Amino acid sequence: MQKKLIALAIASLSGAALAQSNVTVYGVADATFDVINVSGGSAALSANTPNFTRVSTNGSRLGFKGTENLGNGLTALFQFESNANFDSGGALGTSRDSFVGLSGNFGKVILGNLSTPTRVLASALDVHAGADGIGSNQALLGKLGGTLANAGAGGAAGRSATSASLFDTRFSNSIAYTTPSFSGLQATAAYMANENKTETPGARINTSGYDLGLNYNNGPVLAGLTYADISSKNDVAASAYGSTALKTYLGADQKLKEFRLGGMYDFGVATLRALYTRTKGEGSLNDVKQTVWGIGGTYNVTTNGKLVAQYYHAGDLDRSTGADNDTGARFYTLGYEHSLSKRTLLKAHYAYLKNDDKTSTNGFGGGYDFGKNASGFSGDQIKVSGLQLGVRHSF
């Protein structure tokens, strides 16, 4: 009897293993030692702009993904992915790209927490491994002077926070469709549902969004065109995005829009990349827009090592009530990455960001900081620089 129970248990475990044989556990462990320097700003802010060191886990993550062949060319697919911030005593954190869907000859449909075409294009054109760390091009993209960043400035509580724009984060409560690839040409459409809708007088909330992308990826050429529109048909006080000053300036029924055009050419030993973006905020009272552009490249100095560099420039805010001079920023990065194997990488990255003289004064109280692993400081004349030394392992 005991032998039969043991045999049954083994058979059950084997069956479970076979049922889960198409599930893949994957992830990235990326840790760096950072030396951060903050300087400049007003007299009051200068007294609180320190130099400090830290350990960052950058884009570290843990995920599970799998597929099931349903027959007739149809496949079910899923993915659960979470941040793994193991530097601060925690393990799994907020959700990254997590979804379930179907794929087939028609393309792919997925539902969940999704990276949009706009975000994906910027990441693909970033020169750094995984588009991670303080050198990420998310430092300037889509922020309208910093007011659309996800983390505000100020002190230790803001350090290591995400400070990307809302266009460079993921759409929650979303559905997306991707076409099949036609000789490298592929289109994606994503929609964020308005499930937070409420008609409370004086505090209406009705936020939804869509993001469209067209990409060509064939041989040495990668090119992309994206357009995102996030509509907040809200009362001013209930507006979901931006600083209070921006909400008041735009008025009710806000629309936030982002256009991006970029590409990359791979020469084999080197790559050249460029990205142009246009961000616009519209409302019942006024509108404001801003242009950001950048160039970057990589160069293989050895079989296993390469230099990476990029420069991004945020132009001045352009309001319907008049231009705001000196409200942009400049961002430089330079680094070296050395592959010890296909999965393990040593890296050294330096990044420097300079806010213009009136980024906050003439803007909407924002300013620029690193897009990933923010310093927690931004504003008029603030300069933030950092050196990251570390290792990245993919599994």
C-alpha cells in the first residue's frame, strides 16, 4: 500500500512538471555602486544639495512567462514580472509588464499592465544595457519641464525613486494589439481603460489613453514612429497628472500628447541612434508644448567591450501665453560595458544633467532629474551628476 502511495505521488509530481514544462523563470540582477553629486540652484536649495553614495539595483526583475499551443495556429501566452529591489531590504516590488493573451496568424492581443509603443521605442534607442541606470534617456523625455515626472524633488525620501515621465511608464488596466511582422514592419495599438471614472460634481474623473506605434526592424535598420494621447476629462482639482500649477494653467478636460520619431543604424562595429519627441498639454484655458531630441551611439573597442554615449537636449517650454526662456535642460552620458559572458556584464557609466536657469521659476514647479534612480533634486540651475560601477547578470 505504501509503495502504491509513493508511486502515485511521483506520478502526480511528474504530471505537474509536464503541465508546467512550458513555463520559463527569468530575470535580471543589476547592481551598481553610485557616487552622486548635486550642485547649483538657489541659495536655499544649494544648502541642501549634497554629495552621497548608494547602491542601486537599477532594472532588476523576476518574471515568469509561458505559452500553450491551442492548435490551429493559436497560442495562449502569459507573463508576470515584478521589480526586484534587493538593495533596500526588499525583494519583489511593483508590477512590470504582466499580461495574458492570445497570438496567431492575426497577430497578438494581450491584457494587463503593459509597456506602450512610445516607451518601447525610447528604450530600444537608449545606448545602455537594458536602458537602465542613471544614464537612461528617460531623464528628459516627455516631462514638460519635469512636471509630468512620477517623482518630485527633495531630500532623501526622493532618492532612488523613479522619475520617468508618464509616457515612459506602463499603462495599467490596458489592452494591446500587435500585427504580424510584414518583412520587418509591425504596428501596435494600446488602450488604457477609464475604470476610474466618476461623475462627482466638482471632482469629475474620466482618464483614458491610447498609444499607437509603427516600427520597421530589418537588418541593420531600426525605425519607429509613435503617438500617445492621455485624456483627462476631469475637473481641474481632480486631474490625474502634472503639478498643481500645470493643472491650473491648462484648465479642465486636459489632454497630454506625445509624438516620437527615431531610428538606429547598426554598422556592425558601431551603432548610431537618434530620437525626436514633441510633448503637448492642452486644456480648456491654455496649452503648452516642448521639444526634446537626442543622439547616441556605441562602438565596439574589443570583442567583448564597447563604449556607449548619448546626448539629449530639452528645449524651452512654449506656452500659448508666451514662450518661457531657459526652461529646458541638457543631459550627457558616457560609459563602458564589458561582457564576461553572454549573461554577465561589467559596466561603468557616467551621467551629467544640467537644468536651465529658470526651469522651475518660469515652468510649472518641476525640473529635471535622472529618469531612473533619481537623485531627488531638481529645479533652477540644479546640476546632477553620477558615476555607476557594477555588474548586470541575466538569467
